[in-house]
Amino acid sequence: MSHPFLNLTALQRKRLFWLFLALTLIATLALQVIDGALQTAAAPQGIVSYELAGSAAEAGRILASWDANARLHAAFSLGFDYLYMLAYAVTLAMAALWLAEVRPGFIHSLGALMAWGMGVAGLLDALENYFLWQMLTGGATETAAAGAHWAAVVKFALIILAILYIIFALIAHRFLRK
């Protein structure tokens, strides 16, 4: 299974990986700072609690726990997350493809699949943000809360699978070298 990033030269992919890894790390730190204002008794994990609320009642409880300042932080976080989703998706896709290239067969095919999965994760993150924005600006609804929840669950699952693949491929590369 091919991936569009494989049309780039090895040097271009390497540079792109390091650039997007740096962006991912910087954006992660920025989002951690922003998220501090969103952590309340109703949302102990900040924005992640909101993403995974799953019901209008729970999302409404989280929204009610946020003052005007926290809601501004949430709005900024949702907007900034578009840069973050691009950064982590490219970083993880590049890492998966990089490792896929060193092992033929199953590991290679799985790496390409993980890279495509990061594109799907980014799209799900955008869909999740749409639902979260709808609730932030118009109030929690069952449709928006469930949509955000399931988009987040699948997104997180894809990201975890990609990270596990990367760890597995690194170990395989280290111990299966010829």
C-alpha cells in the first residue's frame, strides 16, 4: 500500500519529519499550558474530559464549570488544535513510513496503513473540534456530545495504534538487523 509521502525523496521525508516533530512538541507544550485553565472538578483532564464527555448532560456540566476566561481558552485550544492535528498526523505518518521502509513485508505494509490512519485521525480530530465548537458556542446537544466522543475515541485509538506500531517497528529494527 503506497502513501503520498513516499513520493518525496528520503531527504525530504527526513527533513519533514524533524520539522513536524519540532512543531508537534512545541504545540504539545502550548496546549498543555492552555489546558491548565480548563481543568476543573467537572473536567479534571481539561479539554480531554470535554472531548470524551459523551452526553449532553456531561458536556453541559463541563461547560458550566468553565468561566468566561476558561471558555476563551477552550476556543483558542480548539483553533490551535488545527495546527496540532496537522503536526502530529504528519509526524506519526512520517515515522511509520520511515520505519516501514527498513523492513519488507508485513512491517512495511502495516507502516503504510498506520500512515494512512494518521490522515484519518486528523480528519476525525477536525470533526471532533466541529462538534466541540458547536457545544461551546450553542450549548451541549446529544448529537454533538456523542459525535465529539466517538470521533475522539477512534482518533485516540488510531494514534495509540500508530505509536505502538512505531515502538514495535523500532524494536524489530533493532533486534532483527542483518
